[in-house]
Amino acid sequence: MNLAKRIQKVNPSLTLAIEAKAKRLKQEGVDLISFSAGEPDFDTPGIIKQAAIDSLEKGFTKYTPASGTLELRKAISEKLTRDNQLSYAPEQIVVSCGAKHALYNVIQTLIGEGDEVIILSPYWLSYPEMVTLAGGRSVILQTKLEDGYCPSVPALEKRVTPKTKLLILNSPSNPTGAVIPKELLEKIAQIAKQRSFFILSDEIYEKLIFDGKTHCSIGSLDEQTLAQTITVGGASKAYAMTGWRLGFSASPKPIAEACASLQSHSTSNPTSFAQAGYLEALKSAEAEVINMRSAFEKRRDLMFRLVSGIRGLKAFKPSGAFYLFINISETRLTSLQFSERLLDEAKVAVVPGIAFGDDHAIRASFATSEPLIEAGVARIREWLKKI
Ligand SMILES: Cc1ncc(COP(=O)(O)O)c(C=O)c1O
């Protein structure tokens, strides 16, 4: 079929496809343990659900302003000041249908034909596809397990050209869980200022940071950095609200206005009563976030300890998010072979690293219960003995 060239260049999301397959097999009764989830296994806290129900009952069922209600944008602006030391006015905030949508809007707004976008690898798989859709070129900067999956400054400097328009950062990272330390963020910001490119900081996992570490938003470093930074966040991972589809971008005003305009011609506002739920989450769900974070941290410790005890696997200890990124080089299998055989022969679902630009690794999500982590990792250990 004669589809537009634009869409012919784009690959469907492999992670969503694997998750869908794992869910389907489970529904068919297969005794499957899935480490493929990209979402918290917790339910959305009750107070958040109740706020959405109340708003529905009050008839909050109509269009809202395309960029989200002023009340919600004010609450996000206050959250950014309080939690992130970022000063964005409500007019600089666009509430979208998930952080993914916010990222898409920003990339469409900033990137055109021939623009270069530096992406750290392993990367969240939608970044390069979004850049391709916008007509830009992804310039991949490989990071290594030995460096804690943080970029080297000279390597970053080498990737910058006069065409560099944007650098995408994602700390804590999906798929590695790496957190970029503040000192390194300062050096990155320095390069962005000297070479005049924007930074798109995807902070969707900001609330899921372990070992007592704190999150640093790169835009908080100084005014000039803020003027070159677009900060993206959302409700999905912090409040277990993935299905609600709520995220936001906070940008310099001209970028925010352009994102708002794009959104006004595509989706219009995110769902009205879902916005009411997010508003409540921002106001009163902090205790729930802390409980979920400490559960994730315990699971991280468990899965890391168990996987580290398996010969042939080398796991990176993540400081954030809910994924263990595991090097499988010693098995001599590609990440796809590893994942497919593991699924068929041991009934454990993981995501092949190739989806994130690293064919020597797999991603195992610990957004699942401790007994399932123990049982699933035991299956992996036994399976590896046989291959
Ligand atoms: C790094 C990263 N950014 C953005 C998103 C999108 O989140 P949302 O569900 O809010 O669209 C995800 C979801 O998996 C993610 O892992």
C-alpha cells in the first residue's frame, strides 16, 4: 500500500509488542512469569481514583483547555518548584496524553529535516523513532556498564556538530536504571550552553530513585540551562497511573506555545476526569509514592542479588526506575535469541536489549512481586544450565 514515506521509516514499539504477547499467553493459561512490564504492578491509589469518580459525578465530562486545566497546570508548576527547583509558569506547561505524547510534541516542535539529536544508548526505544518521524537524524552516543551507563564528556563533545539541535537525557533511565550524577549534569549543561543546543530531559522516573539518592533536574542548575531545557514528566510511573495517560512538558514559552498549538490540532485536551485524578495525585499521594518506592527498592535488591549469582550474566545495579539491565554476552546468544528461547523453553518474558540499542543485554522489570522474582530468576538459572 502506498503509505506516507514518513510512516514507512518507523518501527512499531517492540516493548509494547512483547508485553502484549506475555499478557496474551497468560490469558491463554500458560504458566508464564513476565519481567517484561514497563509499568508498576500496583493499582492506582484509591484517593486518586476517588477524585476522578467525584469529578465525573459532578459532570466534569466536557472539553477542557487543550493544554490541560489551569488548576492542573498550576499544580504542576508548584510541583516543579517544590520538588525540582524549577521555575516554570503555568503558561509554560502543556499537559498531554502521557509523557510519550509530551515528548512527541516537543520533538515535532523542535526538530526538522536534517537536524541532529544526540541520544544516549541504551535508550528508550521511542526516542529515535520520534526523531525519524520529525525528519531529524539520531546521533547515538554509546554508554557502558563500566561507566554506570553515564556518558563520557569527551565522547559527548565529539558528537556535537553545527546541526545538533537537541540532546535527550533520561535520568533515571529506562532501560538501565542509571542516574546521572549532578556533577556530570553540570558538565553536560556547560557543553549545551557553549554549543547552543536544547536539552530534552525526560524525568518520568524521577520519584523512583533508591539508596537515599535525590533527583536532580538539569534545568535547575542555572537560568541559561533552564532557558535551553524542556522538562518532561508525568503521572504514569510515580502514581501507578499508566492507563490514565497523563504527562506534561515544561518549556521555554515559544516552545510551550508551539506544543500547545500542535496539541490543539491533534488530540486536544487529555481526558477531563483523568486530569482531576492527576491533580489529586500531585496534592496528596506523596505517602503512596514513598511506599511504592520502598517496595521497588526491596525488589531491586532481591533481583540484583539473585541475578548476580548466576554464571554468565552480569547485571548493572540500577539506582532508579524498575528495570535490571543484564549483560548476556557470555551466553553468545543475541538478545532476541535469548529472549525468544527463554520465553519458549522456560516461560519467562524479558525484553531483548536490541530494542534499546544493545544486542548484548536483556531488560528484566522488577515491577512484580518478590515470590515471582524468585521463581522467575530460578527458571532463568536452570534454563541457562541447559543451553
Ligand atoms: C523513559 C520513558 N519515557 C517516557 C515514557 C512514557 O510514559 P507515559 O506512560 O507517561 O507516556 C516511558 C514509558 O515507558 C519511559 O520509559
